[in-house]
Amino acid sequence: MPHKITIIGAGPGGLMAAERLGQLGYEVHIYDHKPTPARKFLIAGLGGLNITHSEPIEKFLSRYGEAEDFIKPFITNFSPDDLRAWCLSLGEETFVGSSGRVFPKSFKASPLLRTWLKRLNDLGITLHTNHHWTGWDNDQALTFKTFPLEGGRLDGTNTIIKQADATILALGGASWPRLGSDASWTKILGDKNIDLIPFSPSNCGFAVNWSEVYKSKFAGTPLKSIELTHNGTSVRGEALITEKGIEGGGIYALSKSIRQSLEKDGEAKLSIDLKPDLMVQELSDRLSKPRGRDSQTNFIRKHTGLSPNAISLLYEFKDDQRTLAEQIKRVDIPLTAPFAIERAISSAGGINRDELDQSLMLKKLPSVFAIGEMIDWEAPTGGYLLQATFSMGASVAKGVDKYIKGSNI
């Protein structure tokens, strides 16, 4: 009789682990508390599904910052090229975009997921939806409560008890809780004396105290072709003005550094170069021409090409100590707080990495493994989050297999 493996969480990491273990002949059961699997993965598909990145592996690994040494073995085991080959095996050819990011040609997650779920079904893997994990009973069996088919709340009456030879926890972090990753598992593991790092938002926007006039006119508008700088690190990109603050790809790339500044100092400054391709002197020359009958706003627009929201930004944070050209090259925006974690693309925090061995098994809970955003690591957008999650899913299957074979269960 095959050994029974339980995977809790039907995101890409859990599904990848299930596939690998199914191929090794294990009886695999996946449990998820939502009615359908991989909801966050499908939402990522709405943006084209940036699944990985094509840059050299040394640079790729550096994106994980202080967690690079932790992530490296998993990426080595299941690389960006391996992920692209796996997509192709499911009929989804990938391509490299102009930024080096990798996408499926369909630009969607749903075709890939549909074929993937069929593969899992063909392997005999069972998916149990509407099952909320509540921990372990006194015999160390897994316990679940089932959801009613309507209403979305626990009915509180139906407790399911399942034995497993090994368990993989793939429950996600704390971002986008409505899609499933609500971090409710933290109490369960905390009660088992697992050291948990408090969650914080990653790849998120930040609050700005806009004037009523500015936010009423420009909330929802983008600042394009800008350069953003924080603590000496600069990125080219875009940002979106919102009613509460500022967000977007350029902001996300700096979000870890900004968040750490806010945690340390209680404040952070974001500098924006509104015209990164022009030098101060060139801007000064353009702005020294006679204004004629033009209003100052029209004059600036005509001679610099700045958008209305960019021009108004100059007055929102006016610095009389610097020339207009100098201000165009550096608008300093005070940031007051990160947006709520519920709005963040991903989260930092979770299981302290020291709680896991090299196979991703919890040292204090033999036979229990953890992967993905449950663990304390973070990465920028660009395919790094999904790649690491897929890689951990593929790697943990090896760890489980080695554990089962070495335990004589």
C-alpha cells in the first residue's frame, strides 16, 4: 500500500509538490479551504502571468537578498529553465519579454492550471476543497472543518480527521487573504513553539498625505517614465497616484528598503526624477526661455513634456531652496506607512528559516514540511516569487521522499 502524503494548500507550491510525489507513486491528498484551487495564481494571470525571469542565475539569486543562501538550493534543483520546460510539457510555450521577464504565450494562468489539474487527476491525486485545517488531535492526526457549500462560513459541526505519513504545509503568507492566504495557521504553529516572524507587507504601496486638491484631481493617474530613488537605490519605471498614496512597479522594487526605513526611523523619503533622460542644465535652458502669455503650468508642459500630475507634484512638495529644473530632477515625497498587508502583492515574515532543515521539514515537528510564503523570505516582482514557490514545491517532494524511505514507516 502506498504511503499517504497530505498537502495543505492548493497554490502553485502545493500543486507542484503533489505532482512530483504523485509521479513517485505516493497517495497524495491536497486540502484547501477555498472552493477552487490556486486563486492567487489565477489573479496573477490577469497581469500576464510573469512566471520567472531570464537573467543570469547569479543575478537572479541575488534578488532574494538576505534569503539568497536559503533559496539557492531550491532554484538549483528546479531552475527557471526547468520551469519553462515544465510549462511546455503542459502545452504552454513561454517567451522572454523586453524586460527579461518570462510569460506564457497565452498571457494567462487559466489554460496552464486547467491542464495541470488534469495531470494531477490522472496521477490519482485527490483534491479536497472547502476544508479548513485546524491542527492536530491528541493522536497527531490532522484535523479539518468543512465549509458549507453556501455562505462561506465554517458550519462548526463536521470535523474531519486524517492520518498522514508526511504533511506539507503550503498555506501562503498574509497578503490577499480573500484569495486564501489568511495566515490563520500562525496560531496552530505558534502553539507548537515554532518561531514566527511577524508578517509585514512586501511589494506594496505607501501612504502619502496628499492635499485634497491633488488627490481629487490625480488619484488613479500614472507617473510614467520616471526614476525613483530611496536610500541610494534607483529604479526606472512607473508609479500610480492613489487617493491614499503611491504604488506601482517602481515602488514595489524599492518597497523592502522603504518599509525597513519606516520601521527603523518612523519615516521614509522617496525621491522622483520626473525627467531622467534630461540633465539639469538642459532643463534650465528650456525653462529660461520667455514665458509670454502662457501660464506657468502650460509653459512647463510645453518645454519639458511633463504631464499635469507631474507638474502639480512640483507644487505639492515645493522646495524654494532649489531651482525649478532641480526640483524636476528630484521631487522628495515623504512616505508615512506601507499600505495594509491585505493589499500587498506578497508578504515578508512567517516561519523563521532556522526552524527548517535543508529538506524544508520543521525540526520540531518531524514529518511536517513547509514551503512558500509561509516561510520568512521575500523577493521583488519580476517572476522571482513564483519561481521560488515552484522550486520549493519541487524540492520538498524530494525531501518527503527521502524522509519516508529513511523512516521505515
